[in-house]
Amino acid sequence: MPSVLQLVFLFFAAVTVVGALAVVLVRNLFHAALWLAVTFLSVASLFIVLNADFVGLSQVIVYVGAISVLMLFAIMLTEDVVGARGLSLRSAWPAALPVAAGVCVVLVRWFARYAWLPPQPPKPGGTAGTIGLAFIQKYLFAFELASVILLAALIGAIYLAKEERS
Amino acid sequence: MRAYLWLIPLLPLLGVLINAWFGHRLPRRVSGAVACLVVFGSFVLGVAALIRLIGMPPGQRIIYHKLFPWISTGGFESAVALMYDPLSAVMVCVVTGVGFLIHVYSLGYMAHDPRYPRFFAYMNLFTFAMLMLVLADNFLLMFVGWEGVGLCSYLLIGFWFERKSASDAGMKAFIVNRVGDFGFLLGMMFIFAVFGSLRFHDVFKQVAADPATLTLTVTGICLLLFVGATGKSAQIPLYVWLPDAMEGPTPVSALIHAATMVTAGVYMVARCWIMFLNAPLALTVVACIGALTALFAATIALVQNDIKRVLAYSTISQLGYMFMACGAGVFAAGVFHLMTHAFFKALLFLGAGSVMHAMSDDTDIRRMGGLMKWLPVTGVTFWVGTLAISGIPPFSGFFSKDEIIWSSLAGPMGSWVFWVFGVVTAALTAFYMARLTFKVFHGQPRMSGEQKHHLHESPPSMAWVLILLAVGASLAGFLNIPPAIAHLLHLPERWTAAFTNFLEPSVGTHEQAVYLLEASVGGSQIGFAKLAHGLQHNAALEFGLMGITLALAAGAILTGRWMYVSRPGTGTALARKLPFLFRTLQNKYYLDEFYKAVIVRPGMALGNALWRGFDVLVIEGIVNGIAIATAIISRLFRVFQTGYVRNYAAGILAGAILIIWVLMR
Amino acid sequence: MTAPSLQIITWNLWVSAPVCALAASAMVTLIAGAFWPAFARWLTPCLALGGIALTAAFTILAGMLGLPPAGMQVMDSFTVVFDLIILIAAFITVLVSNHYVTRENLERGEYYALMMLSASGAMLMAASDNYVMMFLGLELLSIPLYVLAGFSRGRSESQESALKYLLLGAFASAFFVFGAALVFSATGSTNIVVAGDATERALVGTTPIYVIGLAMILTALAFKVALVPFHMWTPDVYQGAPTSVTAFMAVVAKAAGFGALARVAAAGPEGSWTVLLWGLSAATMIWGNLLAISQNNIKRLLAYSSIAHAGYLLMGILAGGRAGISAVLFYLLAYAAMTFGAFAAVIILAGRGDGAEDIEDYRGIARRSPLLGWTMAIFMFSLAGLPPFAGFFGKLYLFSAAVEAGYPGLTVLAVLTSVMGVFYYLRVTVVMWMQEPEAESGPAAQTSAPLLSRLVLSALAVAVLALGIFSSPVLRWTNSGSAGLERSAEAAIQMTLPEPTNAPAALSGGSR
């Protein structure tokens, strides 16, 4: 008999899967982006169920708040895509199906065998403090390095998007 | 001493780099000067090392210098290491000394060529390759030089590649040399398989330690190596490339024929003297091929009308002499002739170049005559060369050739058959050289009026080179005065056979040769070695035979004068009387035609058939097959290959699944 | 939970000095290019060269200090050797790029800055002993490359190439992260060696999860070095990207992937791991060489050839040990020299706007320019693995390492496929030397180039020859690198660092 927590987990897991499927299957690009936001949200919920409050909230802020909205803007600004019926992906089915089936078989086969441990009880005070300390202590260099990566991405984005002068 | 040994080959390489990269930017004068100076630098270093070598006790006259390990993997180790012993020293001095003079000569000769820097880059590269060949302390490095020399000969002979004959000749040299190189390569592989090393020192030590059991293997190896030598040194049956090699610029011919390239085979046989002495059968083959080639090429030279072609056949013939000496077991005599030959053959070729220069590149001696009047320096020096090659005392050829002819009888593997070959060839040599010289420089001028108008002596840079070489060709013989003569003239001990004594640590003494020969056939079965030992000190016999040779040579020269100056029609009349013989010789025994009919044509036919079959079945099959296969694959996997990112991603995912599957199996 | 302390820097900064130096130089280059655009033409490449040289000095210095691993990085002799190879490659890239960016009007500070950032990512990948750091390195390598691939903004092929690379690269990176997460959940450590220690896993029974995680990490690395079947992006991206960027990608990105593979390889499960690498290597060699034969575009040909070379390199990783890794390092160096050489020649030949990129356009070019003819012949001979060039010795060492490690079958396959390689490499040479130039047949190949390009071309040709002739000392140097790798792995096992108690609970939850 699954516990309440497990039932909640299963619910959000189901929403995630359905949302992901909808992203792929829905014809309208705008709708697909909305479904993506749903998926992100339910993933965030999963994190929170698993006591990863910081990661869950980041997921909401970054993915739902920023990325999904950005995508929606991009789609709306690209006029001829909004009204279009979307791309037909029918030709991709013969390749996608066996690959997807393969992924399914492999994951089910080995993950099912593995005796998963129940999640540990949450630590008092949440995880944000711990993560923050880790970032400025043990993982300081990695943390700083991530900013260098972001800088590189920034430079690239500016270069590629900038109007040519002259 | 060691510290600058590596500079000897490096300097010419430096010249190559300078001329290849900056050559077209530099003024011509600088470009040529650089090329000459680097070779001269090598020469100076070579001589300095030689002096150092002489200062050492005779038994220890060897300098090793390991530059760096080259290949080291598993069981195979090979280093880039140099060795300087008397034999290397002689070769280095000849290659750089004569090579330097040829470089200087080229300054004037090539002055008007548009690809001046490239010419000098190739010449320096040639010198570099040859120096690597003679300085190597192992077979592998020697092979690198061996191949490098082959490549450079291809580049230089085909230097004027606009002329079809030139690029064909380059190709011919390359292909024929490849055949020989294949033999060398096989021999090298056997050496490694049998001895587990490619270092001369290791291999020879093993052979010397156990001559009796190794004879059979060593004979095989020696025969394979000798195949390589016949290719490089233009012996029967692989000599065909050398006469065509004069398609290159004349200094190139001089370099190939005199100082480098063709001497490589003789050097290699001399270097492997221990192995060859352990293989009497191989040694006999060497001697027979040498003797046959000497006579055979000399007869062809009798009737050629191209000034460079006569000299080319004479080179083949002289190389035959050297191999005959080696085959008789007297390697020192072969190397000595190599050295004197380098002087007088370079002299003759450069003289021929000077004549061509004056004659507007005409090479037909039928259109020359009486040139002595216009080209006094060339004429006199050419005479020196002629007398030297004919073996007239006191020129250098007398000493070296006489030693070979005497060794062919008195050497440990000597025989009166070789002696007869040697003497007859000597007479023929004197005759065709006399014919050439008299026809070119004496008698009535036969050139056209325009040619006559342009006749002029070569510029000083070329003339001085001829003079220097003439001095060398005259005096080099005194380095090795035979004991018999020295004894007669009461010369001091150190004058007697100085060259041979110097070389002996590298190529063995008579006693060592006899010992090895006897050991390899098991006991004293070869009585003639003892007989030869007896002959060795028979001065009366030596003088007698020397007299015969000398008389024949002098007679031949006088006959030449009679036939081509006093009675100019005689030669033609003789040719008319013996049309068959004449035509056979004129056409070089139809051997080129024979090769063409027996080897080249069927080869080409086979090649063509193969090519057609190959072309149609395989290449087109592959091409069409690829096209069809690509079409099928792309139709099958269009989803992956149409350039759609999603399909590529699916491929990655499929691959990941595959990896997991394999890992979890 | 420990109290917050002011002791922030807990490791010796010297370990990170090379990466920091290169990234900082990249910033300087970027700023200089932005503030003095008038001098950008010569100032930015000079600054880039200076920065790279400075980084090399830092690398050598840091290597001499003999530092213990810190900050998820190892400064062992493997890192030093590898970093220097990357820096040499970056240096050559700057020199090779100069002609190209000038001709195609791409001369901006961003170009060199991004390239240097990418190189620092490559260095980080090989220096990391930890999957987290390796991932950061991977991203730092990749993100600038995505931009660089699309650097010719005017050309749609360049844009397409960048987009393809970005999408697929991000996809592959996702595999890496997910794999690393699984490894962590199975072992409680992201340290490569510690996580790879099988004894502890076996106690908890998490080996399957670990192996799946490792498989995903391998997928990402295999994508980066273009092993079959993760290679499909390579020809498209290589063809579309600016040629100088293609050269950088072909050498540095590949080298980085192999550096990371060398660190990871020892952590693989026994048995099936070797089977897997064997199969990947074989498939890559066969497929790369097979498809290269039918290419007409020189950049696509070089793309497939780079795939084939990845197959040979993987042999060295499979053989492992001192000889195998050392052979890989040597081969990377040789491969860098000959690949840069080939691309440098391609840059010159293509002419303005990359017009002539088909092999047929090169007909008879050697007659017009002996320099291009000779150098290209040397690079092609070397790529084909003919003696006495670097490529031959690289293959010799790889193959002999594979034989000694007990893979004669794979070696035979490698020899056979390299014979296939001779066919298409020589075709380029034959077209350049033997065929008559056809009048009016497509865009004509160019032969004129500035002095710098010619010098670089000849220097690379000399390097290819010199690496062949002086292979032994270089091999000794790379041997020290592989020895360092071995020592570090042993040291890491002995230390078996306890995981920090303050690790985020959410991340470590689940398995333990």
C-alpha cells in the first residue's frame, strides 16, 4: 500500500509524462510551449516532494518563469508560426519509435531490478543554506567557472544577435 | 670530435631549407653561394674528422655518435646514429670534396636557368642524402639515405621536366632503382630477423663470431643486398637507367656518376665486407657481374656518338671494375678506384659540359673536332682525365686500375678469368676514350659555321674547377703506391700502400679475408686462397702483368690516334666492313629493345589488362558500388542522413541505448 | 552542518592557474578588441598569442610544483602534457586563423576570446578528476564553439552548422549531466576514481546504476570526439563552420574528449567495457574511412578522416596503460600538426568566400605553387600514415600498444582501414600533382597567401617531418604524461577522500 507521499509523487510523475508527450504530439507550437511549462512545473513539484526545496524553487523561477515565457514570446513574435498548423513529424516516426522503444526497454529492465531506497527525512531549515555554503567553499571554483561559461554564452549571444553596423 | 660529426650532414640540409624557402627571394649569387658554402663546410669538417682519425691508433679508428633514439617500440629499437671510420671518411671526403667542385661549376653552368634556387636545393638534398648513407651506423638509416638518393636522382634527372625525354629518364631511374631498393629492403628484413639488430657493429660481430654456421643465411642476405647494389650502381641487369640519366643537367650527371649515387652500391658492399666474405657464392656473383658489366659497357662505349653517353657507359664499366675488385675479396682496391674515379669522371663530365656549353648544347661528337684551339683549358684537362681513366702512369687511374687488375688475379677470390676481363676492358677503355678525345679536340673541325662562331672557353668558375679536378685526377694515385713499385723505388714505408693500410680497419686485411673465406666453406678446401697468398708477393709477375696492361692501353690510344686523326676514314670503313657487330654495339646489344619486348611490353600489356580489369571491375565497381550502396544506405537511413537534427539526435539516443546494452550485458 | 567560515579558498590556487590564466587572457583580448577596434586587426591576435604563451608558462610552472589534487582538478604530468598540446594547438589556430578571418571579414576580439575560452574548457576537461568539473569543462569547451561555428554570420551554411552543433551538443551534454547524477546516486561520489572503485559499490549493490551513468557519460564524450554512431553531426558542422574554426574543432575538441576519456577509461567496469570500446573503435575506423572515400568536398573529407582518426585514437584508450595513453598523446600531437597543416592549405586554396572547396578544384595546383603542392603532399602522406612522417609513427605506437595489450584483431582491422585511408588521401595529392588544370571548371583554387600563412604552412610541414624523425624524445615526453595519469589514479584510490558532510541533502538522497 503506497503512502500518501508516494501517491503525490506518482501523480506529478504522471503529469510530467503526459505533459512531455503532449509537447511532442500537439501540432500547434504555441500549445506545445504551454505544455512544456506544465511539464516544468510538475518536475518542480517532484523535486519538492523529494525534499529538494531549493532545486524545486529554482526550477520554477528559471524554467517556468524565464525559459517558458521566453519561448512563448519568441513564438508569438515569429508571426508565421503562431497560426501555422505546425510541422508534420510523421516521417520521423519509423526512426523514433524503435529508438523510444529501446530506451523504454533498457530503462525498465535495469531500473526495475534496482532496490531503490526510500527518501530520507527532510533536514531542518531546508537545503538552500547547505547548497549556498557548498558553492562558496568546496565548489567555489566550479561556481565561478559557471559564470565564465555564462559569460561566453553572453558574448556569443550578443555577437550573433547584434545588428551589423555599417 | 663527436660534437661536430652531426654537422657534416646537417649543413647541406640547412642549405636545402634556405634555398627551398628563401631561394626565390635571395639574389642568385647568394642562393648559389649558400649551396656551395654548406657543402664546403661539410668538406672541411670531414677533413678535420679525417685528420683526427689518422691521429688515432689504427685499431681504434672509429667514432660513434648516437644522435637520438629513433624508433623504440616493443622489440624493435633503432637510433639515428652516425659512424666515422676510414671507409666513411673516404666517402665523406669524396662526396663533399668532389661535390663541392661540382656545385661551384654549377654556379656558372646553371646561371641562366629560371629554377636556379630549386636546382641548388635539390643538389644539396642529394648531398645530404648521400652523406646520411655513408655516415649511418645501421642499415635502417643507410636505407633512408639510399631512398633519399633515389628520390633526388628522380628530381634532378627530370629537372627539365618540360622535356619529355628528361621526365621519362627521371621516371626510369626511379623505377629501376625501386627494383633494386626492394632487394635491399628484403635483405634488411632478413638481417633483422636473423640477427635481431640492424646496427652494423652488432650484425658484423655476430657474423664474424660464427662464420661456419651462418654461411647459407648470409649468402641469401648478401645476394639480396647485391640486388640493391646493382640497381644503385648500375650493374647488369639494372644498369639501363644510367645512360638515360644524362638527360639531367650536366653537373647532375657528374654528381650522380662521380661522387654520389652510383658509388653507393660499391660502398654498401665494402661496408658489408664481413658478410660478403662469409658468402663466397655471393662474392663470386659480385665478381662475375662486375667483370661482365665492365667488358660489356666498354664495348658499347666504343661506338656511341653522344659525348655524355660514352662517358655514361664508361661509368658503368668502371663501376664493374670496382665490383670485380670487391668480388675478388680485395675491397680496398674497389674503394680506391671509387675515389680516383670520382676525380677523373667528374673531370670528364664537367669537361663534356664545358664542351656542350661552347657547342650550344650539341652533344654529337661527329659534329665536333679540333676544339683544342678554342677550348685549351677544357682540352688539356680532358686529356688528363682520359689518360687517368686509361691507366697511363703517373695519373691516378694507373694506380687504382692496376691494383684492381692485379687483385682480380691475386685476391683471395681472384681468378685468371677476371684478370683477362680486366685487361681487355682496360684496352677497350683506353681506345674509346682516345676515340672520344681525338674526335672532339683534334682533327678537322666539323661543326657548323654558326656553332664555330659561338665557340668560347667556359667562364673562370668552371675552368678553375676543371683545373682543380685535373690536379686531383693526376695526383690522387700517389696515395696508394703498390708495394712492388715502392720497393723498386726504395720509397719509405709509410708511402707504401698508404690508402690500403688506412682503409684496412674498415674493409679487412688479406689475412682476415682468407680466414673468413676458409671458415665459411669449412676448412681449407679452397686451395686457391693459398695460391693467391703466394701470388701476393710475386713482384716479377706483377710487373709483367702491369707491363701487358700498360702496353695494351698505350697501343689502344695510339690506334685511336691513327684511326681518328691520321686516317679519319678508318673508323667508318671498319664499321662498313663489320656491319653486324657495329650495329649491335651501336644499339647497345639491343638490350633496351630486349627489355622493352620481354619486360616492359608484356608488363605494360599485363598492367593494361589488369588496369582495364581493375578499372572496370574494381574501381568502377567500387565507385558504382559506393554510389549504389550510398543510395541504398541513404534510402534506408534517410531519417539519419538527411541533415535533420532530430534524426541525428535519435541516432545519438540509439547509440546510447546500445552502449548501455553492451555494458549491462 | 558546519558553521559558516571565512576560509573560502581551501585549495592551492596553482592547480587552477593555467585555466584561470587563459580565461583571463581571453577577457583581456575581448576588452582590447572592444575598446580599440582600430587596432583589432593585429592587436587581438597578438594578445591571444601572448596569453597562450603565458598560460603555457603557468602550466609548466604549476607542473613543476608537484601539487596534490585540489578543487576537483589534478595537476599531474598528464595534465601538463595535455595542456601543452592544447595550448600548442590553440597557438597554431591563432596563426592559421589570421589569414582566414582577415579575408572573410571576421576579425573581431570575440573570435580569439571565444577560441581561448574554448581551449581553457578543453584544458579543464583533461585536468579534472571529477565529473562535475569535467562537465563544466565540457560546457566551457562547447558553448564558445557553438558561437564560433556560426561566426560567419553572412553565410547561412555557417548558421546552420552552428544551430545543428548547438542542438546536438546540448543533447549530448544532457547525457553527461544525467550520467554524472546517476554515478553520484550510485556511489555517493563524483570523483572519477573513487566512484569507479568497484568494491564499495558492490557492497551497496548499486553497480547497475553506476554503469548506466557511465554509459551516458561515455555517450557524451563519444559525441564530442565523433565516434560512430555519434558522428553524424561531424560532416555537416565541419563543412559549414568557418574553416579555421573547423580546424580548431577537429583538433582541440577531439583532443579534449580524448583527454577526458583517458581519465574516465580506467573507471569502466571490467569485461564489457573493453568489448564496448573495441566495437566503437572498429565501427568508427570502418565507417569513417568508408565514407571518406566517396567525398568530393575537402572539408567533408577531412571530417570523415577525423572520424577515422578518432577510431585509431580510441585503440590507444582501449589499450590503456602507460604505452596506450602515451601513444594517444603522441598521436594527438601528430594529428594536430597534420590536421592544422591540411586545413591551413585548404584555407589558402579556397580563396575569398570559400569558393573552391571541392577536391576537383585543386587540379594541377602543385605546378602553380610548389609550396602548397609539397606541403599538402606531406600532410596527406602523414594523415595516410606513410613513413617517415609523424602520422606513421603515431600509428606505429598506437598499433604496437594495442598489440601488446592483447588486441591483435583490432590492430589488423586498423591496418586494413588505414590502407583504405591511403586511397583517399593520395587522391588529393594526385589531383594536385598529376592532373592538368581544367579551364573554366568551377571556381579556381587560389595559391596566393600572405607571408605568415606560408611560413605557418612550411613550419607545420617541418613539424610533421620532425615529429616523425624525432619521435623518440617526444614519445618520452608523452610517456611522462601517461605515467602521471597512472600515479594520480593510484593516489586517488589510496586517499579515498570522504565525501563532504555538507553535501546538499537533496542531491545525495536516495541511494545511501
